[in-house]
Amino acid sequence: MNTKVEAVEKMNVYANELVKMIVKDGKSLQDEKLRIAFENVVRAMVDMTNIQLDKEKDANDTLKTTLSRMKIAHNCMQPNSAIPVKSNRPFTIK
């Protein structure tokens, strides 16, 4: 990551795409994927506020982690995401 601005711009792109996906496909989202995405977005928000409040010793590392969280959230919302979703059905081998 060359600059903080680039990382923040990428997070902004992910966030805007997440909003579009939620608005467009909100009824078809799987609960577990939505929970994982929401948790990662919230954790990213905590990281960003900690950076702004100067609570982080290494803002660059925190920013990299935050960008990763946003990417995970974005990937969870993709229609064919490979994020495993737990099923309430019993597992059987055939």
C-alpha cells in the first residue's frame, strides 16, 4: 500500500459496492454471509475510528487490516461467494 489515501479510497469503493449489493439483492442474501459481512464492516469501522482518535500505534498496519476486513465483507456479498455457510440440517454421507 503506497499511501493511506489509496487504502481509504479502496475501502470507499468496497463500501459503496456493498451498499449497492444490499439494496439490489437484499432479499436473496443468506443470513450467515450477511452476518459475516456485517461483522467485518463493523470491525473495520472500529479500526478506522481508532486510527482517527490516535489510539493505534501503527496506523499503516491497522489500515491494511481494515482494508482486508472490507474485502472479506465485499466477498461475502458476492452471489457465488466461496465463504462456507453453516447449515442447520444434519450432515449425512451417501
